[in-house]
Amino acid sequence: MMMKTKSFHCSIFLLLSILLLSATLSLCHHDHDHNLRQCRERCEEKQKYQQKRCLRDCQEKYGGTGWESTEEERETSHEHNSRWEEEQQEQQQNNPYFFDEENFNDRFRTQEGYIRVSQRFSKKSKLLQGFDNYRFSFFEANPHTFVVPSHIDAEYILYVVKGKGTISLVNQENRETYNLERGDVLRIPAGTMLNVVNRDSKQKLQFAEFFQSISVPGKFRDYIGMGGQNPESYFNSFSGEVLQAAFNTPRDKLERLFGQQKKGMIIKASEEQIKAISKHASESHQKRKERLSSGPFNLLQKSPLHSNKYGKLIQVDGNDYNQLQDLDMSVTFTNITKGGMMAPFYNTKSSRFVMVVEGQGYFEMACPHISKTQQRGQRTQEQEETEQEGVHYQRIKAQLRPRTAFVIPAGHPTTIVASKNENLQMVVYGINARDNQKNFLAGKENVMNQISREAKELGFNVEATEVEEIFSNQKESFFLPGPQQQQQQQKQQKGEEGVHHVPLSSIYDFAAF
């Protein structure tokens, strides 16, 4: 009898638990639908160009939780997402400062790796004509590979994104060989013959490179001696009699020497060959603190210039590494924590060339040189000639992902935001770096706080106390919580209004009673 009573009580408790769980799910479903409708209604109040993104955010926030949406809602969501994607694609295609994968071309590619170089800046936009001496480049090589020796008629700075490599720099007087690792910065002087190996047996070797041409603006060429048919050796350009005289060697032996290589620029190497090339290399850590060294400088070993829980910025310039001094350049590694952002800023005299190496996000920039019609390619020469002088800033925006890049001209207010799912990591090359000042426009340490109360009042036509209150609201500096993090923090502070939460643990405890 007691067993039946106990079984009966358990059944009642189980039934009550199921009913309570069903009621809770129904209530949450109702709250979800209510919140989604409210979110969409708020979107309708926004300006037209903001509505698409707003509706997409609503769908992501309230439509991706596992609840079934109606066919109409799914069609509406798909339509809004498609329009938003089209808008983003149009913005990026017409963005004069942004370089996606379509703006990079293969310089060399084999089964073992590739070198991709950006198009000339002036070809991308006439606004970038002043930077035509510079180019972006990405390099990647598979484990245990060898890059055929060559020299280039350009100065360039490489940053090791990933992996472990060995590089040999050769000139008439000597050979310097260095082991490279993540974070190493190395200047390659123009005309230096070099070869690279990936000495790791499992991980790929990746470089982000920034070139400065020295002869033809925006153009540079590889000069390959130890090649053959693929890659072609420049020795094959000389006549047979000249080569025979120069090397004091019969023609047949020369033809064999300069005709055997057919595997391409990046080729597989044996473990023994890799070890032999790397045997006498200097470790990069031996050079990190030697400012006058011609070897690599490990950027990641330096103390951050700006750092908090929302991001970190580490920079090296000619004061730290003399190889950057005569180029008047800086190299920066920036890591923005997922959901974080860099406070809006501008550089006083240095233009920055940003290469995304990991993560996703977006950047926004205020540009006074371009109008909406010009951005869409609809502006005529007559309009440019007759345009009255005025102040208008076009918002330039693009989505960021690995192997994309963008330019921040000096003076242009810019912000960079990481996605909510992963950190955004970038290597930044700065030109005209000497005496540059980075001025932040928001955050606790922003340049606006240095302006007098009277100037603020006159400039904004608002009471100075109101101006100062707004510019003092943000307590973080340099790196800030991004838009989504900011909304989440405000939501937590205010509390969930009208939303009832019943912890599932309580339900399970009740059922187990």
C-alpha cells in the first residue's frame, strides 16, 4: 500500500513539473514574441538607412533562440538579410579605403603556399594617389617548405603572424640567418637576396608584409637567380656566350643548371634540408632588446601602449628598433576583445595601413573627401568643378575578416569594432610616424576634455555642463565596450522589465522532491 502511495505521489509531482515547465516555456515564448515585435517597432522609428541593420539585429537577438518563427517572419527576415548583405557589398565595393580578397592578386602560388599582393593604391582610388609607393602583401607557406632565393627592388617590413620560420639575408659582404616566430618584425632592405623556410612540421608559416617601392611608384619586381623554368631565372635572359664567359663553364652544364627548376617559387623540403638551413640561425629572442640590431624585433614582448579588458595595442617605432628609423615607420599589433571597440580616434600626421590577421568586425570612418554620389560612382567632373565649398562627412564602413586590409589617412576620425564572437587582431603599418599623436575622441582620456568650457559651449551651442557630462560618461579609455556590449550592460543595469524567469534548476529540484 505504501509503495502505491509513493508511486502515486511521484506521478503527481512529475505531472505538476511538466505542467510548470510547459507554462514557463509558454510564458517565455510569449515574452520572446513580444520583445521581437517591440524591437521591430523601434526599428521603424529609425532613419531608413539604419532600419535594415536594426531589423537584422532584432532577428539575430530574438529569432535565433530555437523558437519556431512563422513562414511570413522567415521570409521577412530573409528579405531583410538579403538587402542588408547587398547594401554591405555595395558599400565595400565602392569603399576607396578598403581592400578585400578581390583587390589582391597572386604573385606566386604553388601547392605549398602563396604570396598575394594588393593592387596599386591609385588604381583603387585617386584619393590614395599619395600612397602609391606602398603595397600590402600576405604570405603563407605549408610546413617544411622552402622559398626560392630572390631579391626585390623595394623596402619592406614583414610581421610574423603565425608559425616558425628561418630567414637568410644575403649581401656581398655576409649572410645573416634568423629564426622567426610569431610577433617578430623584420625589415628587408631593398636588393637583399633572401630565402625563407618553414621549419615547423605541422603549422603553416604566415607573414603580413608592407612594401615601399623605390623605382617605379606602386610597382616592384622579384629578381630570381636560383630558378629555372618555373620560377624563371634572370640568368636565362643573358646570351649563352656571356654566361659561358662569366662562369667559365660549358653551355650544356649551364643549360642544365638553369633549366631544372620547375616546381615553382614555394617548394617542399626535407627535414634534413630544413635543419641544415636553420642550423646556424640566431634566435629572435636574442635580438628583442637590441635596438640597433639588424635582426628581428619581437613586438609582442614589448609593453602595451594601451591596454584594458576590451583590447590591447602594442607599438614599435624607430625609437625601439633602429631599422624603422630612416623609413619613419611604426608597426603596431592591435587586439580588440570580442564585442569591444577602439574609441573613435585620429592620427595627427601618420597614415595607417591595417591588415586583419584574425577575427572579424568592422570599421567606420568619417571622410570629408567623398559624397554619396561620388561613392556610388555617379559624380561627374562638372559637379566636382562647380561644387561649393562646404563641410560634409561621408561615413565609410566595411566588414573585416582575415586577409582584408584598409587605409586610415591622417586626420580621418575612425573607429574599429570587434564581432561579438571573436577577438579582432590586426597588424598596422604607420608612415610619417615620427612625432605623430593619436587623439582619442571618446573615452575617459579624450582630447575634447582639453578644450575650454567656453569653447565647448560655443562650439556645440549647448550648456557647457551638458557637454562635459556627455564627454565624461564613458569611464573606460582607448578600448571601450562595443555597441552590443554597451546595450547589454545598460540592460543589466535597468533589469529585465516584464520578463519572468523561472530557473530550470528549481523545476528539476521540485520534480526530484
